[in-house]
Amino acid sequence: MARLSMRELALKLGVDRSTVSRALSEDKAHLVAAETRDRIRAEARAAGYRPDLTAATLRRGRSQTVGILVPDLGNETFINVIRTIFKDLGRHSEWPMTPLIAETLDEPGASEHLIQTLLARRVDAIVSLASSEADTPFLQEAAREVPVVLAIRSIAGAAFPSALCDDHAGGAMVAAHFAERGHRVVCQVQGPATAATFTKRAAGFSGVCRERGMVESPVGISTDNATFAAGKQALDVILSTEPRPTAVFAHNDALALGLIEALRHRGLSYPKDLAIVGFNNTQISRVLAVPLSTVDYPVEAVGRHAGELVRTLIANPDAPAGETVFQPELIVRASS
């Protein structure tokens, strides 16, 4: 079935096409007499007319879309940050912004391809929650065309407007907690080394271990993906190591849950056989039979600030915008 065009709608109503355009526009509707505007809008609804957003993008130079790069759509923290970003954009924007979300799965080359796709879609800005150092040249190139904002993950040595968590401090909190509980041999199950999020958590944890005289054994179990499955696989390495650790820092709650499931399969339990602390304070961490100690990620603060950066830079690409870091909080529960 053919779509009704604005020209056809204008002919049907006996008005100029520009009058229809103004009447259906949120920012120009006041230029049309109220009676005429209401008649045009009523007829447009009855006829099933929808504005041509592609044509509107060409006219305004804005698409009202924001590209989002995310490494894992199954990760609750990423999703909640994205929701907060668009909640902020919805509150403060006259026109609603639509997210175009693309998942990288931390696969090599994925970000480059997806960035090019988002630019081809004429997005008004790009927010990357999936950045790694390998993405730097592609994000810098994109930033010549549209505002680029980083959230959650930073890039060492690259200056982008950013909304971040102090991951180094979060890792340090976990190590200090283990020291206070009397643990002497500990370990950490790390996320991908390509993500600054995880390297900072690892550095913060290891720094306090050295200060407190704790031994990391094994040193740095690194995973390709910070997922439940990777956490399950990591337990074999932990249990086969001497000296065997009594506490483990999982770099996110998904890794921690994988460890918990692997312990259960072996007839072991936590914290009796292994104290566990995660990171992100996801919903499931709170409702386990033995609730998970975890680092609470400042989702609202990071998401709101990322939204503010997007709004500011779309309005004025030359506005000053740097890196803002928000503090996490250790939530101690029964698992440690």
C-alpha cells in the first residue's frame, strides 16, 4: 500500500505544502493558526500519514538519532546506563532522540565497521560503551563529523568527552576488604585486557595487595569475555593453583555468578570454600541464596552525565567537555 506524501495531504486539505509541514512540526507549529493546525493534524492521523524522517534529516541537518556502541547487550550495567542516557535526553530535548544500538561483542574490527555504519545513518552523535585502544583512530575520525562521547570504558592516551567510574578505586576497595577479612592469598578473574575498565580494576586490586602483603595466586586470570561462561571456566585454574586462594575478585557480577555455579557443581560453597566479590551490583547479586558482595557501579551518575555531554555537544560541538569520573561503592554481603 502506497504511503501518503505531504504533497498529497496538502492537496487533499486545500492548503500549501509548507503549511502542512509547519503544522506537523513540533518547533514550527506555532506559526500556523490553531484551527488550521488542528484540522491538518486530525486529517494526517485519519489518513495514516507519517513524516518522512529521511527528508527531515536532510532539511534540518539533524536525524534525532544517537548511535550507541555496546560490547554486550546481555550486561545489565550497560543496558541501565543506556536507559539513563536516553531518559536524560528525553527530559531535556524538544525533539525525542532515538537510539541506534550496535553490539560489538568485543570482536576485533567490529567497532570500525559499526562506526562507519552509524555515520552513514547520519546519527547526530556516537556514544561508545565498548571502546578499546584499537578503536582510537576510528573514533577520532568519527569525531571530525559528529560528537563522540565515551561512557563506562575509557581509552588510555586519547582525549574524548567521557563519563566514567573510578574502576581503579573499585578494585582497591575489594582488595582492602579481603585484607580486613584476614585473607592472605587471593586472586582476581579479569575481563578482556583490551578494555581499560578491567585493567584499571586489576591495577587497583594488585596495588592494595602489594601494600597489605597479600599474595595473588594465580596472577591475573584473564578472560576473552567477561561472561558467566568465562567465570565457570576460571574456577578450574583457581582450584589447581598452589598456594590456593581463599578469596577471589571477579571483575563483574557475571563472572562471579559463573564461579558460584562452578563451585556448586563441584560440591563446594561460598564463602566457606571461596569468598567472592563481584562488580556492578546487578539485581541478581542481591537475591541469591547467599547474596553477592559487589562494587556498586554509579549507573545513574554516569548515564546522566553522558546524556548531558551528548546534548551539549550536539548544540555546540566546540563546547568544553572533558573526562568526569564518578565513585563506586563497595556493598558487603554474605559472599565475602
